[in-house]
Amino acid sequence: MRFLSLPETVNNPVSVVGMALATSTSLLFLVLLLFDLLGYLKSPYIGLLVFITVPALFVASLLLIPIGAWWSAGRRREGRDVSWPVIDLRVPHQRVVLFAVLALTFVNLLILSAAGVGTVHYMERTEFCGQVCHTTMEPEFKAHQVWPHAQVECVGCHVGPGVDSFVESKLAGSRQLYHLITNQVPKPVPTPVRSLGRTTDTCAGCHTANRPHGDKARVIREYANDEANTETVTTIQMHVGNPAGGPGAGIHRHLALDIEYVATDTTRATIPWVRVVNVRGGPKEFVAAGVTQSQIAAGTKRRMDCLDCHNRPAHTTFFTPERAIDTAIALGRIPRPLAFIRREAVAAVTADYSDASAATAGIAKRLTDFYRARAGADSGLVQQAIAGTQDVWSHNVFPAMRVKWGTYPNHLGHVDTPGCFRCHDDEHKAKDGAAIKQDCETCHAIQ
């Protein structure tokens, strides 16, 4: 059966359908690409259609053309070989056909190239990383949106410079896609401490490593569980210091000391061995009490950089509900004048909820019932407290991914987690008796 005025090789229903689909999907892609460039397509899910689904259909349509030709040749064969077509450019019709094929091939390559570039660009967007795999990446995405790195694209930290980092990230993405499709995603998703690049390739793009910071004042506000939500204010003068080192250089002197350490767990919370190069008297090794050489050999050695303290810079969640509620009260998101709100808010976010809907309803019910029983409670403050408490829970607890209070330790400081005390515990000692001191005044002074 012949269709249109086409060469006999592709004049069959399969090839014709392929050409029709290729034409329509190419036009659809170009139209959608134009809308995307003009900013009309805002949803991250539209990108799946524009840069993945439509190009995939386009490639499948192109494959139908040779498949149809092969199928048609088989039907014509009828027991005899089909000779290869002879191209004679002296024949006007053949020249037209050849030039048309070359022109269409060029157009197809342009479309596929645009789709390929668009796909890579689309998959580098924060919206793709955080919203397409909504449930899986919801904890990381929500935490990213409310901290100072919210304007930093995911690839700025998770994909280092160079082709090797790019290929590694795409291979990791393919593995994660496989886990998602086969429902093998770990819950909770572990922090990718092994795959993150060196901070000289990531953090240093925005932060100047050798800039002296001196002292920085930090104010910590905490609240009691009494009726007045009594406030305690602690002012700490942080000796941030100078990465270049020197006497009294402060916290950032760690960068100048050239430190290696061994961690024996995936969160790097247990550090039995530390080696300091730029220290008085030359390189010195510090070993925690009771640790054997076999335990050290079984751990993972790493050269210390920014991420060993700032391990959750862009995906920070509070380690305890008390800390989260205190911060919300200090920022005015939960009204302190409301009697007992600190106690009730902590209890509300600590309760076990099956999902976000249950948490939203449960928190509202608990606070509403409590203040309904108290005469004179301001209804406006109660509603503000409910909204603020719900917001605290929704940015820190994710039942579907088994993320709860304390799932992701933050090594910055030492109040809620060991943090600094992983090494600064007076228990890591060198052969000459020197120890990594637990001296508070080294890092800060309480005023």
C-alpha cells in the first residue's frame, strides 16, 4: 500500500506514522521551548514534558521510520534479496530527495541538541531537584528554602567543576532514579558526605577563605515552660578569627593547621584519630582513649575543611523541638505573650503524627483546646501561635521519609550534638602527653 508521493522504502504505514509523529512532536517541542524561554511555564513538572517526554517521543518517532522501511522491505522480499538503492545525483528527483533528507536530518539534530541542552539545564534547576521527586526530596528542599543558601542552586554545591564531576553527578542521578522507580530509596536519605566536592571547589566560589573575621557576637534566646515564657538571653562572643592562622586566630584557624582525621561512622560523629600538621613541634597525632590501631584503620580518613563543622549549611533542620520553638518565639513567629505557649508548642510538635495533614490538624486542635479552656486568651495570638507551630513542624519533621527530630545531626557548636567535642574533649592525646583541649575560651567568650 502506497502513502503519498514518497520513496518506496519509506512509503508504508509504519514509516508514515513515524514521520507524522516526528513532525508533530518537533513542532510541539519548539512551541513549548519558546513558552519556557518566555517564562510562561512555571511548574517544575512541565519540564518533564518539555525536555524529557516530548524529546523521547520524538526519538521514538524517528526510529519508526527505519523500522517501517525494514518491515516494508521484508514484505517485498518474497524470497529474494532487495537490492540497495542507487543514488545518482544526475537525476533531479534523487537530488531533491537527498537534499530533503539531509535538511531534515540537520533539523532533527538541532532539535535533539536543543532538547539535550535543555534537559541538562532543566535537571540542574533547584525546582527539579526538590519538587519533581516531591516526597523523597521534600526534607532537603523545604530546609533549603528557609536558610541563607536558598538562592544557591543545588548544583552549585552538589556538582563540582570539570567533566569528571559532571559525569559522576549524572551517574549518581541515574542510580537515584533507579532507586526511586524500584522503591528502594533509603529512608531517611543519608547525607551525601562522600560525594560532596572539596569546599575549595564549592564554598570558595562565594566565601573568601582567607578573609579575617575577628570576633562575632551571637545572641541565644531560650524560654522557660512557665506562664510568662520567661526569656533567658545568652550573648556569646565567637572568636571566628582568621584562616591564615597565628596566635589567637580563633575557630577558622582549623583551616590553617592542615588537619587530617579518621571517622568511624557515616555521620562523622565519632573521630578516634586526629593528625595536625602545622602545629608547634611539627606534625602530631592525637588518639582517643582506648582506641586501637585496627579501629583507626577501619575508619575513613579525611582532610578537614569547612563541611566538617558546617555539615548542614543549606539543609539545616533543628536537632531538638525545644531549639526550634525557642527560635520561632525569638523571631516573633510564635507570640511570646501567649501564656504557656513555649510548653504547649513543644508538646504539640513532639507528638507523633502519621503525615502532614494529621500534624496540621493535631497541632491546631491541641492549641485551640488548651486556650479555649483558659479565660481571656487572645484569639488572634492563638491563631498566630497555631500557624507558627505548624510551620516549625512542617520544616523539621517528614514522616514519609522517616525524618524526625534529631535525624540529621549538626556539628556546628556542641549544645545539641557533640560537634566540637568530637575532638576537643581532653581525651585525644599525643605520645608526648599533649591533648586537644576542651577550652571554651579558645572559640568563644560568654558575656
